[in-house]
Amino acid sequence: GRFAMGTNDLPLPGQPNPHRIKPDEFPQHTVELDGFWMDETEVTNRQFAEFVAMTGYQTFAETVPTREELARSGMDISLFKDEHLVAGSLCFNPDFDRSKLDMSCDGWEYGVWKFVPGANWQHPGGPETNIDGKLDFPVVHVSWEDAVAYLDWAGKRLPTEAEFEYAARNGGQPVRYPWGNELTPGGEYLCNYL
């Protein structure tokens, strides 16, 4: 089908941006899509565990990164000390305090996200956590490469940006969010949003 992708509501520089519209969402334009299939839910821990059991795959979060890998990914490796080069992943920081936001490596614990050594898809909150009782929850702590490896194994692919927006907008409906035009209907957040 055809739908209007993006938005024309980009605020002027220095103006409030309450809907957090990004410059690459502008201008709105008509896109025509061929038919495509999309799973109804995210990949679950159960599905990902089956993939790992059958292939022996190890995710990015389960491997110790090297300075060379970080440099290839475009990261500024001067920010990293040797003790930062451990397997793990970023976890949401429930103690986040905007007044202390510091995204330098030594200040990650004050940010929205904090690096947790040992956090990975099997241990989403760190080594002391697990996915017991959460096999039907969405798998987390997988990189783009991890997702592509799973999808290749499953005979699937990631959706294009246009396909994802079409699906997220309930078949390309002219709404700002998947649930409608209000960010917080009834004063409630309906997504993980900061």
C-alpha cells in the first residue's frame, strides 16, 4: 500500500520539541510498499534460546570487546580504560538523575543507561539475574549483528524503515504514535520513553 511516511511537524531550531521529532523524519513523503510479513511480537527469549542451542552462537554482549572492534564501530576508544573492556551490556538505570547526567565512561552510572558487566540476553540485569519464567518475554541485549544472525537462521529479515513505520502506525494511519496522537493518554506513558 501507500502511506505518508515521516512528518512535516519538525520544529524550528531552538523551538520546543515535545514529541522528539528527529530531522531525518522530515519531510513527510508518500511511500509505496510491496506486501511484506512481520511477526506480531518481538523475538522471544525462547526463540533466541533455540537458535543459540542449535548453532552455538555467542552474542556481542557475551564477548569481551577489543579496542580494534570498538574503533571499527566508530566509538572513541580513548574514553575506555582497560578495565572497561569486559563482556556486558548497557542496562536501564532506575536511579537516573537528570541533574547528574554525564555520558563519559566514568560517569555512566549517573546516566539513563549504565554498563553492567555480565549483562546479556541470558542475564538481562547482570550475572545474578536470569530469564527463568521469562521465556516468552522479548529477548534483550542483542546487537544488530546478533539480530541478523538470528534472522538468517530463522529464514527472516529485519523490516525496512518504511515497513516498520507502516506497521507501527497500524497500516500507515496518520497518527503520531502507535496508540494515537497523544504521548501520554490519561497521563500514562505507553512506552519506554525519556
